[in-house]
Amino acid sequence: MGDRGTSNRSEVTDFILVGFRVRPELYILLFLLFLLVYAMILLGNVGMVAVILTDPRLNTPMYFFLGNLSFIDLFYSSVIAPKAMINFWSESKSISFAGCVTQLFLFALFIVAEGFLLAAMAYDRFIAICNPLLYSVQMSTRLCIQLVAGSYFCGCISSVLQTSLTFTLSFCASRAIDHFYCDTRPLQRISCSDLFIYRIISFSLSAIIILPTIIVILISYLYIVSTVLKIRSTEGRKKAFSTCSSHLGVVSVLYGAVFFMYLTPDRFPELSKVASLCYTLVTPMLNPLIYSLRNKDVKEALKKLLEKKNTIV
């Protein structure tokens, strides 16, 4: 039986991404929707990086993290969206075995890196509000680079483990992945391997990744709220909360969708696809909007950049 599974797995050269189970005439509408969202992701995140790089006033730890957040959002949405849009027009909807491995690896790398980066951003806000006099000392350039590099390193290690674990499974049941990109849960559904050990290891790996980031974020915000409530002036409290509300909004959307996707029973594939849209496309689209619309410094820097371009023209 083991030889048969291995043989069948070796014969798999490609998969079929089923995508959304809708009427064919709706594919055009979905394509246009994906195209619009992806265009907004490109415009918003490239614009955010450009503003941060060109304005000296934004040369601070918070904006260094924000620039990397935009970079991550840009890349992991680009791993998913283009292939999904191509498949709306493709009859075969196929993706090569190597392409599926690459897509899962890159997506896992960037989504985990974003989780750790959001934890680093929460720690940054904690230091800024709770220890403002020591902020420039504690949040040194060296520490900021180490936190960002650590986020990518953790993402890479996690991705190598998750991808290796997933593609050691035997795929002899079917080639059709009931999703719009290669992800662990849909791949499990078409595997004929015993998934008991795989699920224990996968769950343990997810817990090791998610729990530390959640704990850092929760503890940081408990201290932040405690400190802000001690501020006597209403204006001071409002200003302190406004610096954290954008980050808290991004964390809520991302982790809410991820928890729904991976911690609920895998009984409703179509619902899982909708949840996946939240963190693959909706979150990367909303992040630049949340930070730019609620941030006075970013709005002023963007205005300055646009005025500079108009002057050159």
C-alpha cells in the first residue's frame, strides 16, 4: 500500500485549481473584481513604500516596520492574485507540481513573516507610549533591523517545514484542488495518506508560530491601555489611541480570518475560500488605506510627494 501511494505521488506532475464554483458567466465579474483589488494593492503598497522612502520625516522605527508590512502585503498577494486571474480565463486551470510547491512556500513565508512583524509593531507602540523617553534608545536601528530580519527568518523556517511536510503526502485521490491557490487544507483533502500524524505536527507548528505573536500583541496592548487610561488630558488619550488603532485594526482583520480558516472544521470549502480572500487580497488592500487615512504624517508626506510630482510635470 505504501509503494502504491509513493508511485501515485511520483506520477503527479500538475494539479487543477478548481477555484470558485460559480456559473461560467460570472467568471468575468470575478476577474474584474480581482483585477480591481489587485490594482489597489499594487497602487496602495507601492505608494506607501515610496512615501516612506522619500520623506525624511518618516525615517522612524514605526514607518520602517510599516514599509516592510507593505512589502510583504505586495508580495504575498502577488503570489496568489495573478494565477487566480489567469485561471478565470483558462479551461484547464492547471498549475504544475513545482508551481504549487513554490506558491505554498512563498505564501506561507510571507504570511508568517507578517504575523511576526505585527508583533514587532505592537512592541514598538508599547515602547513609544509606555516608555517614550527611552524610545530612541530602546528602538535602535540595529534592533529594528533584527526584528524585521527575524520575522523573515521565522517565516522562512516555518515555510520550509510546512511545505516539506505537506508535499511528503501521497496525492493519489485526485489532482483537483478545491481552492483558488495551493494551500495546506485543500491539499489534505486530495491526499490518500494517513493524516493523523500530519495534523498533529501541523497544528503544533501553527501553535508555535501563532501563540508567541498573539501573546506579545496582547501583553503590549494591555500595558498600552493601562498607560493611556492614566493620561489625564482627553486630547492626550485620543492621540495615544489613534497611533495604535490602525495597527489594531490590521491585526484584527488578519488574525480573525486566519483563525476562522485554520481553526474551524474543514466542512465548508466555499466558506473557506471567502475567508482566504480576507487575508490574501482584502487585508493587503486595506492596510495602506487604514494607515494612510488615519495617519497625519503619511497624509502630509503623500501630499508633499504629489505636489513635488506636479511641480516637475
